[in-house]
Amino acid sequence: MKIISWNVNGIRACQTKGLVPWMIASGADCLCFQETKANREQLNDEMLAVADYKAVFASAEKKGYSGVATYYRQEPLSVNLLGAAEFDQEGRTLILEFEDFFLLNCYFPNSQDGGARLDYKLAFCAAALEKCRELCATGKHIVMCGDYNIAHQPIDLARPKENETSAGYLPEEREWMSTFLNAGYVDSFRLFDSSPGKYTWWSFRARARERNVGWRIDYHCVDEAFRDRVKSAAIFPEVMGSDHCPVSIELA
């Protein structure tokens, strides 16, 4: 199964930049989008009927904000939200259950300048980890993909020293990422590529993408027992349409 995750920074805006043809050509079995900034009723027929995909949405109560959507070919056994009102009202998570694993499509909060939403961010992180533990306890595996809004290690951003007090690289956020991985989960991309300069987000300012001054904040993580089923993981910086680029994982 091939799963692609992408923060599209507005699904309607991304649609005008070639999203649907890209989806059809992607070969993905599941496409997980974050920061959709729309609900189903705001999308046109082209976006709702893409090839043989069906779609499910978790939208924020606040219009034009946050939100996730998962397009799938294989019918899931169940579809759920995270189950915590303070996060579900911002459309932060969709959980699709398949035969042997759960697919979590997550849009982690941005901790914002000065850590204005750091407590909310860390609360979401804790809830996501607890949900992963709960789902793994059923005997199934997990794939948690999406925009984590965390660059974990210095290798994961172009300018770590300059960003030690920046949202997404705060000590508390990085510590949670270490806690998560140490709890028995694997950053799938690093199974295949340990090189620097591999990023998934670039500021719109100062030609950052052209100069590859970026951050790797989009992930597919799996539970340790599932790592042998991961055939590949990749980043696609050449795919335009958002300030993020898509990331993929392929499962045997």
C-alpha cells in the first residue's frame, strides 16, 4: 500500500495549481491532506470525485482554518476522530482502520511565536501518543502521518542554531518527539535516508525553497513492530502547490 501525506495549505488553492491531476498520477492508495481550510460542502465536483477515490473530511469549526482530509481506494473498516473535543473542533485528526493497521492523518498545532500555543501543542502531542498506544493495544499496527510541525534533530532544518527559539524547534517539542520515538515508534524516512538537506517545508520568504533553506516537519511514523513492512519512504520537493511538499511511505 502506498500512502502519501501532504500539507496542501488550502485544498481549494492547491486545486488551482494542479492538485487533481497530481493525485491521479500519484499511484497512491491513500492520500492524506492537512491544512485543508475547507469542509466538504465548499469543494467542487472535481475535488469530490477524483478517479476511484472516496474521501472523508475532518474540518475545523472555524471557517478557512486547519482541517484534514483522507482520500482512499480501499474501504476502511472504520473512520474516527481523535476523540478529544478541544482538538476535534479544529479538525486535527482522522483515523482510518484497515485490516492490520490504523492510519492516523494528523495536523499537529503550530506552537506559534513565543510559544503562544505551546501548551495546546503539547497536549495534542500527548493525546496523539496515547491514541497510538491505545490502537496498538488492539493488536494492530499504526501509521501516523502528517504535518507534525516539529523538526526533531539539527539535521532536520537548514539553520538549527538560528532557530533554537522558533516554533517547531522548541526544546519541549523536540523532547516530545524523542519521547514518542523512544516509546516504540519509527521515523520511516530515516530508515532509508540519513543525509542532511532533506526538507518538507520552506518559508515563502527570501527564496527559501529555491535555496533549500527548509525544515523537515512532515512524517510517516510507524510502530516498531511494523518497520519491516516499510518498503520505502520518500520526500518529493519538486512537487509544487504549497509551502510543504508531499511525503510518501510504501508498505509491503
